[in-house]
Amino acid sequence: MEQAQAIAETGNGAAGAASAQTAAHAIHTRDLNLWYGDFQALYDINLDIKQGIITSLIGPSGCGKTTFLRSINRINERLGYVRIQGAVEVYGHDIFAPGVEIAQVRKQIGMVFQRPNPLPISIRDNVLFGFNLHGEVRRRLHRSEQDEIVEGALRQVLLWDAVKDHLDRKATELSLEEQQKLCIARLLPVKPRVLLMDEPCSALDPKGTEAVEELIWGLAGEYTILIVTHNMAQARRASDECIFMLMGKVVEHGDTADTFVTPVHKETADYIEGRYG
Ligand SMILES: Nc1ncnc2c1ncn2[C@@H]1O[C@H](COP(=O)(O)OP(=O)(O)O)[C@@H](O)[C@H]1O
Ligand SMILES: [Mg+2]
């Protein structure tokens, strides 16, 4: 309970500011191993992911990128046959500690998926949905307070100007690019500290990809962003640090520019040059 409380506190107020300064890394994993039944998908993952920057996660299909991402906000555990060993700390708090509430973990860590998944309700209600769900404020918000939240979040994802005159339109009628922006926008009112993005541009055309990348860049600093991508150009353009995975293991983690110009491992060079994957 104390742990859950501590996690809750890091999201808000003075306690959060103090711990953000002392925790050098947003995400720290120690000997993280994961099995789907008998199949081991992650092997001894030891990573320190810096706060406030964009880290990209690259590697061939099936190497465990999605599995790793989903371990950080404890989505994998929904599957009864998943077994996890090792530790994951988010801003200094062990997310697997006894008494930690998953809802608190999820509040800290927002996730964006490959296909945009807005709810079939209005644009406005999509933005307010997570906020209402997490019950941050016990009383019912005034309409003007809600308006402020909706406008703030939509502005942050560069969607406000396009949708401000039809906020009651169904979100599922938006273009895919707009839907994905909205899916990012609806995470923000909950005030997460980490955003996990699993190939967020894979369903978008080049123009949409560029627009969403631009928005992701704008969010770095305020949020720690961990983004999976298949697109080497995107990884290179859009991230500060880069992690290369292969068959459930981390091969290399470093500055993106260095990793692309002078990779330490041959496997990384082979992947970047498109020899497999
Ligand atoms: N729900 C699941 N049940 C069983 N095996 C899975 C499941 N999800 C992923 N796997 C397996 O785990 C490995 C890693 O998958 P994944 O994390 O999706 O890789 P990536 O995102 O890098 O493509 C793959 O071999 C995949 O088949
Ligand atoms: Mg994947």
C-alpha cells in the first residue's frame, strides 16, 4: 500500500519533484526475464532509460520489443500463462512490489498502440475518458474546467485547430493520423510521466508519420518516451537514444547518432543496414 501511495505521489506535488531529481533514470530494469508458457521471450534485460528523452527500441520482428514495452506497464500479466522474473523500477519505484496497484502504475505510464484505438464516442469525451476513469478529482468538474482540459490536451498534440469546431464529432470518423494524435491526447490529462509507444506510425502514411513524429518530439522533455519502430529512418530522426534487441536480448543501447554511425556490435550493424529483419 505504501508503495502504491509512493507511486501515486510521484505523479503530483512536491514529493514528485524531489524524486524526479533523485531518480536519474525513468525506467530501470534488472535481470528481467519473461516467459509465455514454456517459451522465453525476454532474457536478462538490464536497461536504464533516461528521463525526459526519446529512446527508440528497434530490432527484427519477434525479438521482444512489444513484450518489453508491455512489461513496463504490466499489461502482459493479463495473460494467465505469462511468467515474469526480475525487477522493473519506474522513477525509483518497483512496479512489481507487493501492494502496488496496477491502476497507479498505469496512471504513471501511458501507452499508444500500433493501430489508433479511439473509443466510438465524441472527440471531447475521448480526451476526458481516462481522466474521469482515474477519478483524479472526486467532484464532478464544471463544464469550463472540462473545456480547459480538452483544449490543453488537443493543443499539445497539435490537433486543436483541426477539431475545435466539431468536438462532438465521433472520434472514429477522424483520419488515422488524427485518431493517433487523439489517442496520445487522451493520455495527457492523467499526467503520466512515461509514454510507451508501440509503432505508433505504422498505420499512417508518410505525411501522417511526419506529423505524429513532430508531435512526439514536442512532448520529449516533459515526458519520458519509449518508442518501438520498424522504421530505421524514424529511429534515427526521432530518438536521442536507441536500444537494439535480438531474440529476446538487448544487444546494444546508446546514443542514437553513435549507434547508427559506429555500432559496437556486428548484429546491430547488420540490422541497421537491412541485412535482416
Ligand atoms: N501473447 C503471446 N503468447 C505467446 N507468445 C507470444 C505472445 N506475444 C508474443 N509472443 C512471442 O514472443 C516473441 C516476441 O514477440 P513480440 O514481443 O511481439 O516481438 P516484437 O514486438 O519485437 O515483434 C515472439 O516469438 C512472439 O511470437
Ligand atoms: Mg511488436
